[in-house]
Amino acid sequence: MDYTVFTGARIFDGERFHEDSALVVGDGRVQAITSCNDRPEAAEHVELDGGVLSPGFIDAQVNGGGGRLLNEDPTPESMYVIADAHRRFGTTALLPTLITDVGSATTHAIEAAIEAVKGERGVVGLHLEGPHLSPARKGAHLPELMRPVEDSDVESFIRAREAIGTLLVTIAAEQVTPRQVQALNEGGVIVSLGHSDCSADEAEARFDAGARGVTHLFNAMSQLGHRTPGLVGAALDHPLAWCGIIADGHHVDPRALRIALRAKRGEGRLFFVTDAMPLVGSDANSFELNGRTVYRKTGDFCSKIVLADGTLAGADIDMASTIRYGVGMLELPLAEALRMATAYPARFLRLADRGHLSPGARADLVHINDGIEATATWIGSKPA
């Protein structure tokens, strides 16, 4: 076996840091974290200039990047362009995300994902955010395309999951029955509740049936009240519910996120998603979404993406910037901020060999400097 040894940086293994250590990889997999003195002699040596070597970032919600929007061109090529754009910022695994659209777009996105996951380009599945959402919490989605889940949809999702490997679907609790959630979960489909005006009881029934979490906590969902906890309250209280969060300074006030981080109980955790749009990795200042123009507007931490009426329409942030926001604004230790971009999304998505650097894990890696900027990435130990 040909080995590559990484030294010169602190090593974050998905849970904790290792000082003065070497990461040994071979055949695209992690072999060991060892002392620098015990590294294999006959190996390629990569000497890093300080900083941190971490598992590559994992993003469960990426609408676009590099000037491409999946809805506008649901093809394998677009998925690769999106993945390439986000890799510059440390993301080595992502789910291209299709928001509510006509049925043919969903079909094309599924077909594209089946092909795209075969390449070693960072596309590891597909996220379908709609059309089974609530018009009452539509956000930037088109309400006229929203509808309840039918049993034929359940069968189609399960077939798609079998062909793709990882399929995440965002569904409003009021658009799906607990029986359908159970069938989807048993078929390997990851169900996330979102764009929902449901009660806490409705949400809890679907978590108990197998819904795994919520999509962009706080945004486009029933809020936490002292007598009506809503989807936010149910998600924070249910021990098995994972919560994706958009941490960009626009979607959620940092005080609300800090409260949520302290409140979340059980195995489920908060994890970062970007909800990124095509402008990430692009110099453009606008794009088209379902026939509507979306604009980039200057913000304090990062730009925001809005429709003409001011409605937020995704985000203009990358994962490295999200981690910086977590450390700087959410008061997270760097280790926890990294877990929220690596280990936690990997567990949520059931990607057992990603998000950590235990022996046998994929050698998908990112090196970040002291400013939490990505300087290099590797996919399967190959420079990417």
C-alpha cells in the first residue's frame, strides 16, 4: 500500500484535536493518527504550515454555487460545478438541493444525482426541499406547486434512494402522515421537517415515526411560544431530532442560535448548512429563480440574497465562513464549530465513513489556517 503522511498541523479527528501528530492515509482511507516519530518512512510526505487538518466539511443543503442553480439546470454537470465551487471553501461532500419545482425538474434532479454520485467530485446524494411544503410557510418557494405527499411519492422516493444512496427530503409535517414518514424511514429516506406551520404535537408524532430532523431551524416554520411550542420547540425538545441551521447573520439572530445551542437535548444536535445559492464562488450579483430575479445585498458579516420584496431566498455563505461565524458570533469553541460542519452532518445523513478521521474513514480532508480559511482539500486523499 502507498502511504501519504500529513504533518505540520494540529489534527482534528471529528471529535478532538491531536497535537504534534501525523495523519497516515493509504488507498484513499485513513490508516492512523500517530506520533510524528512513528510515521511510515516509505511514504509521500505532506508538510502543512500550521493551522488545522480536519475532515472535509459536509453540507446537507446547497442550492447552487459557481454561478449554477440546480433548479435551472438539474444535470450532473451542474452538480459538479456546484461541488467544485464549494470545495474551495473546504466542503468535500454535499447534497445538491432542488427547491419546490415542477415534477419534471424533480425527475431530472434524481436522474442527475444517480450519475453524479458515481464521480469522486463531492456529490454524495440529493436533497429535495419540496414540493411537499406548507403554503403558509412558503419562504421563497412557489406555493402553487406545493401539495401533500401521496403513497406513490413514497414509493418513488424509496426507489430514488436505492439508486442514489443518500436522499434527504424536506416535508411539512401537515403534508405527510406518520405512516408515510415511517415507510420513508424504513426505506432509507431521510425525512426532515421544514416549511411547516404544524403544532408541536404534529411534529412530535412525525419525529416518533422516523422523521430525523428539521430543515433550517427557525426559518419558515411555526415558532416557539410558551403555550404553543411549534416546530421549533418540538425540534429542540425531541432527543432524536437533528437541526440544520443557517448561520450567516441574516436568517437567524445570533442570540436565538445561542439559546438553541444551549437548549438542544438528546442525541440530536444542531449542525451547519449553508443553503447556498449560485453566487457563492461567483462574481455575479443576481440570478433567476423560478422566473424571479434574486439580488445580492451587502450585509455586515456576509451578503444576503433576497427577492425584490425583501424575502430571503437562500444564503450567500460558504462553510468555512459559517464556521468563522460560529466561533466569532455564537461563542463556540473551534472544536464544536468543526463538529457542526463534519461529524454532526455525517451522523444526520448516516454517512458512516465521513466526518471523522478514525481508521477506515474516507480521507476527505481540509486544511484551514488560523483565520479559519480553507487552504487545501483532498478527496479520497487526492488533492481536489
